[in-house]
Amino acid sequence: RIKIMIKLSERFDFNEILILVSIVVCVSVLIYSIWTFYKFLIKSMFSKKYGIGKLPRSIKIKRLKDGEKQRNYFVLKYPYWENSKKDGTADRRIKNNVIIWRKSKLYIDMFKLISLDPSDIVYLVRELRSNGVDIALCKEERLKYNKIFKQKETFSSNSGIQDIINYYEENPTNFEKLCAELFNKMGYESKVTPKTNDGGYDILLSQNNQRTIVECKCYSMQHKIGRPAVQKLVGANSTILADRMIFITTSDFSENAVVYAHEADVELINGCKLLELLKQYDFLVQQEIEVDMSECQLKVSDMRPYIPKDIYKRYFC
């Protein structure tokens, strides 16, 4: 290296080297400035064309070449830990564990938008749709659409209790939420207990300074609730000391359960009574089944199942 420097110094004097370095630096700065201005110009063109006030900083835009025009759609990619546990959260036993951020992409006319933050793409899609831009449903939105359609189909006016059982059999805990919504419409304030350590009941109701505990069971119509299940609710109330106790199910109760419930002052709601209440409080409606775009459009909270809990809590809450 010293020999090379000596040879260069023999061919060029210090001022010439300084001028050469200055030219290289200036050219580099010029190229960077042109590239920065070009990116700014593309973002400005996009914002003006589609009525977007300000694009998120994470968004990068490329202009597609002629003939590369795409239909309007987007694909989300979610972050994950390089080394993770079975539930997707970080494996703390490994040092220097890092989050892998992947590129989410949105194609609009002649533009391709890229971001490592999927929530920024979700935000941008919502803004564009609100401004009248037609963007196809992504994979997650199609799943959400199917779920909402199935729910509306379940609660159409010609539904029976078996339709409700079929709908909640994959996730019985959501049946508790349905019951809570029903009691809300009946004038109660309802609170669903945690999945673990629920204290022996599923919902706590409040109304006129009175408290009621509710146990919910989504069972098949052939499964009858026995006396032990009702006794368990009564046992739970020995700690809570609520004013009322209600046991609600999609099935029915055995004779022994009915007799004991009468003695222990537990109100029983079976599948037939539940269906009547759902009709009375307009859960079952007569209408053509339709799902509006606003219902299935993705929100940041909808990304929760796709992102490890620790990453979601840190970056997306």
C-alpha cells in the first residue's frame, strides 16, 4: 500500500488528488440527491393521485415498467423470531436472537409499495379504499369474510339451535361471548371471565346493584347437563356470594339437575329457551345475507393471530 501511495504521489501532486476526491464526493452526493428527489417525487405523485395525505415512513414505492400493470391487491408478510418457541415467541435460551422482518407488498395500478411493517400496508389499504380505490381482498380478509358470512348465516331467522351448536363447536369459548352480548341486550352489564382460573363460572352480570354469575355450556342436543355441573356453579357462588345464578346451555338438563336447580335457586336456560331469547332480542333476523367490505376489511388487531405475542405487544399494540 505504501509503495502504491508513493507511486501515486509521484504521478499526482496533493492538489490534484484533493480535486479528484472532491469530484468523486460531489458526484456521489449528486447521485444520492437525485435518487432521494426521485423517491420523493414518486411518493408525491402517488399521494396526489390517490388523495393520501402523508405516506407512512416505512413505505417505499417503485414504479412498474410498461406492461407490468397489476390488478390492485396486497400481500402481508409477518415478522417472526429467528429462533422461537412452539408458540412463536422468542427463545430466550439463545443469545442474539433477532426478529426477521419480511416485506409486505401492495400493487396499485402502475405502483408497487413495499414495507417491512404490515400494519402500514393495512393502514394504507384502508385509506385507499375509503377514497374509492378498488383493492381485492387479501388472504386474511377472505378468511374474515367467510367467518362473518357463516356467522350471519347461523343467525338468520330460519336457524335452529343445531346451527348455533355447529357454529360454536370449533371454539366453544366464543359461545360465552354470545351469551354476554345477549345479557347486554337484556339490560345487564356483563364481564366474561378469563379462560383459565374462571372461578367456576363464565360470566359476571351486574344490574341494579345485584350480581349474577352465569355458567355457559355449548353442547350437542343429545348431551344433557347433569346435577354435578349445576352443583359446581352453586359451589362457586359460595365464594362469590352473587344474588342470582344462571346456567345456560344449547342442550338440556337431566331431571336430577332440574330438581336440584329448583332447590338451590339456580335459573336454567336450555337450548329451546335460548333460541327464544335470541329471537326476542333480535339476534336472529330475516334478511338477505350480505357482508359489506367495511366488515371484512382488515384491521391491525386482526393481525394478532399471525404475529408472535411478544412481537405484537411490542410493535403493534
